[in-house]
Amino acid sequence: NSSDNAPVGVRPRPVVDRLPKYAAGKPPVAIEGLTSYKLSSNENPLPPIPAVLQAIADQSDINRYPDPLSTKLRTALADFLEIPADDVVTGAGSLGALNQILSTFAGQNHDGKADEVIYAWRSFEAYPISVGLVGAESVQIPLLSDGRHDLEAMAAAVTVRTKVILLCTPNNPTGPILTAEETERFIQSVPTGVVVVIDEAYQEFVRDENAVDGIKLYRKYPNVVVLRTFSKAHGLAGLRVGYSVSGPDLTQHLRVAATPFAVSQIAERAAITSLENFDQVVERVQSLVDERDRVTVGLRELGWFVPEAQGNFVWLNLGENSAEFAGLAAERALSVRAFGNEGVRVSIGEVEANTRFLELCASYTKAPQ
Ligand code: PMP
């Protein structure tokens, strides 16, 4: 009955109309004679390790539903992180795990007013969408000029309506980490009834010794929950598997709200196999960290300001030149991610891709300061 595209009168909840659209990283446009590279989604450019591909190929029981509790994966993670398996809740990517946290702890309240979720901005593009969808209100606190969280302003923004605070370390898209010391001080300064999420999607790429390790903090603070993923360091973005780690005060509720069967058995098996071969993962991560450092040093030698880059990406504070720069990258068969008139995020990719990116920067005269 909708073949003539007549309006059927179906309307989404008003909040859905107001949501910003998720603009996923685009694939590069092909240019003759040039290999194209996608540097727009903070993916791992390396193919999965052979044992993971084998484990996926060996799955013969996909006519059955997966274990809704991902027991084997949670047990493997418990061994790996030296924590109780009960503290782990899996999800379809860490974004799935985040959505479970938000829908458990924040939303429209019984008085019709929205709960508040505080996070730094700019940060991960999905935050405003996920917060909006549960009916809660985003309270966005501008980053400091060097791309770090303004923790003082974030603490000052807490009200009786605040239910969740999202910390992103390293911050996507700007790159800096939160230190262990400032994070602990921050947690101590907010009411214990507020859930503090530490999103550590890029944790394995961090080399700053002062960086926070959420796993060390959550045992001490029952309102803290850590997010981690197999999408970045493990290179399994296409399989959608991530998890949250928190104590029983939070997990008892998270388990109720968790999407049943969110992690397929293929994803679960692949994640376990990747953990079993973590030495190979570490080697690959180190090669990307080396490339990140080469790119950062290269940019700084060109006189570009680059915030501390601790993930698998660098941030270029290009302001109103962002779209122009992204266009020039596209002409070289590189897709990068421009965020409005703020800046451009460039993921660390293959050596040749990174070199081509540096060459582009060397020829570009409007260096970010
Ligand atoms: N958190 C941050 C900070 C991210 O950058 C991303 C991916 N871009 C995610 C979470 C979600 O990743 P995934 O759902 O693939 O685990």
C-alpha cells in the first residue's frame, strides 16, 4: 500500500527526528594509477590473523543461536584481564555495550523530564545519537584547545538530573588520553549515584605511562564501567564484538537490559581466538603505533600542531579549511574524515597510505596551529 509513496501517517518519536545522522567514514574514490586507502573510520588496516580466519571458517553450528551470555568469551576475558567473568557484559561492538549502559541508567524520567548525560565534545560521533535515542539529554562540554577533556567543567556541569558521564580516552577524534590521576580525582568528585563510563576503544594503542587504565579503577569505584572492543587493535570491526567491565552494582542491572544474542558465535569464537593469539595482535598494534608516531613526528617537523595522538589516528585542527583538505586527500585516493569546520581526523593506515598523507601535508600551506 506504500507503492505510490503516499504518506502513511507513521511518525517516529519526536526525538528521532532531531537526532544527528551518523556519518560513517566513506570509502576512498578510485583514482587511476593510485592504490586507494580508507583512512576515515579508525579501522585496523591489517587483515585478521590467520588463526582467527581459520576459527571463523570452522564454525559449523550457525543454525543454532549463540550463547546469550557469551560465557566462553567472558571467561577468556576474565583470564586475560584477571577479573571475575561476572564483571564482563558483551555487546554488538562496544557501541552495543554502550547502548546497553545508556538504556539501563538514563532516559526520560517519570516526571517527563530527561535525564542528563555529560560528555566532552567533540568526541565519538555516536554519543549524541545513543543518548538521544534513550530519551536522555546530551550535555556537551567543549574540549580544551589541545583536544583534552575539560574535567573541571565536566564536574561542574553535574546536576541532580545527571545519570551518566562518558569519558573517552584516548578521545576520538582528537587523540589525547586521560591520566590515571586526573580520572581518579574526577570520579571522586562526582556523586556515587552517577555512572561514569570510561570508553577505552583504543586502549591497546596507548603508550603514555600516565594514562588511565579503567580496569584498575573499576574495582575501587562501583559506579565506574569500562568499555573495550575487538574492533580496533584486534581488527574485528566487521564482526561487531565489544564489552563493558563493571562491578556487580552495575552488572546486575546491565544483564537485564542487555540485548539477547547480540554477539554471534562467529564473533565470539573469533574474539576468543584473537585473545589466544594476543602476541600476534601486540606485534601488529606496535607496527601501527610506530606508524602513528612517524606520522605525528613528520607533521610536527612540518610545523603542524598535532594534539597528543594515543589512538590509531591523528587530529588536524584545520577549522574552516577542513573540507578543502579532505577534498585534496580524495584527489590522492585517500579518504579522511572532516568534521564540519572543526578539523580532520586521519586514521593510521598502511605505510604507503601514511606516507602519501604526509606528502599531501608537506604540499599544503595552511598548517593547523
Ligand atoms: N568508542 C569509541 C571512542 C570509538 O571511536 C568507537 C568506534 N569508532 C566505538 C566506541 C565503537 O566501536 P565498536 O562498536 O566497533 O566497538
